[in-house]
Amino acid sequence: MFPLPLHQLEITRPLLAPLADHLLVIPSILAGLTPATVYVDDMAEPHTAVTWFHGRVMIAGQVDAQRLTAVSHLLHTVYQREAQANHQDVFVILGTPEWQAAAADLLPELKVITGARCYYRLDARNREWVTAVPDGLQLRRVDATLLADATLQNLDWVTEEMVSERPSVADFLDKSFGYCLVHQNQIVAWCMSEYNTGNRCELGIATAEGWQRQGLAKVTATAVIAEALQRGIYDIGWICWANNLPSVYTAEALGFSRVQEKLIHLLFWHESV
């Protein structure tokens, strides 16, 4: 497998197409907005592509014994070393039925858990988005002013999300947006845009323990969706584990439609495992 330079990433678009419809990270990578590494089996006419970004491995294209060996070697050398160095667990997303069928041979000696992930899409233009903030809470934009507020608790929780899909906090502030709910001086919920690409984005969302099941996720998501529309972004994605019922319920309550459910292979390379 050979690493592609940035100016050649477009050559992998046909191979990665099965993933691109529901994983916005793929169009973001191909547009040069997400700094991922992309490996291919042939620099001139690739038939297999592997992308890596922040612990997410996505594999698509043809599979045979030779390519299976090459991709397995890539996982066990380059990606395993990087994951362990950064204390990351790793998602492996296999983009075609052929690669899914080869999962057992690709990952034979690694600790793997397989789970279903739900992919939702929303056309936000179909309604008006009005944010109703509960009494006792304050809705605040995730911006430089928020990050500079030394009185706030849980700021690290927010910044961790900001760099989950951006190379830096500064890059997030330049290209993405979000809102959080604050109780007194504590951030208790947030929602942020991810992988903003053209008229699309995805949502990252979380609510602190003790504040869940009170509709706060819906409040922050509504604020972010309204902001997205103001920015010309209306095609919005939502991804969650199928057994994360609160997230499933929130997505569906907001009007998201489930477009796909896919098995994901979660590799544990974290030193604590």
C-alpha cells in the first residue's frame, strides 16, 4: 500500500463512493478539508483505498489475498503504532460487502467488537428551527469568547470535541460552529458541527451525566441546525450506535431519517486494554 499525496486524492473518489453518501468525513477528506492519510494499492490505477483519520480507518475497493495481506500489514504497523502512541481505540469501517466478509481474516489476532451504527440524514429546510432554552440554563455559542471564560467548568470536554474532527481548536473556530448549555458556571450539554463540506455537515452532540433525559440534546441540536441554515448548510447527518437509544430517539424526534445501518468493527489497541 502506498500513501497518496494530497493533490492525487481525487483518484480514490470512485473507490470510496460506497462510504461517501453516509460518512461526510470522506467528501471532507477528498476536498482537502480533513487532514487524513490515504493509502492505495496502485498509485496510477488504484483498486483498493484505505483512509485514516483520528482513529477511524475506512477501507473500500477490491479485496483478494494479496490486497488483504497488504491492508492487514498497514493496520498492524503504521496504524497500530499511531493508535497506541495517541492512546486511541480504532474504528474500522469496511465499505463494501467483500471487505466486510473478509473482516475475520483482516483482523484475526486483534481484540475486536462489532456493533451496528445508524446513519441519519436531515434536510433542514423542511421546517423552522426555534430554540426554546429551559429555565435556569443559558445557551452560549462555542467560540473564542466561551473558551476564554475561565469561570466555566467542563471546557476541556468541549475542546476535546472540537479537535475530534479538526486538527486544532483554531481550525474549528475558523471552519465549524456549535452551541452549549450552561447551568451557573458549568457546561452541561453541547452540539457542534462536524466535517462541514459544501451544503453538508454532521452533528456531534453530548449531555453531561445528571442532565440527560431532559431534552437538552434537542435544544442544542436545534440551535446548531438553525445556525447551519444561516450558513447555507441544510443536508445534515447524525451517526450513533444502534443501541444508544437516547441518541436514536433524539435524532428521530428532530426529524432525521435513518438511511443506513452498518456493522462497525471497533479495534482495541489502547494500552489500558
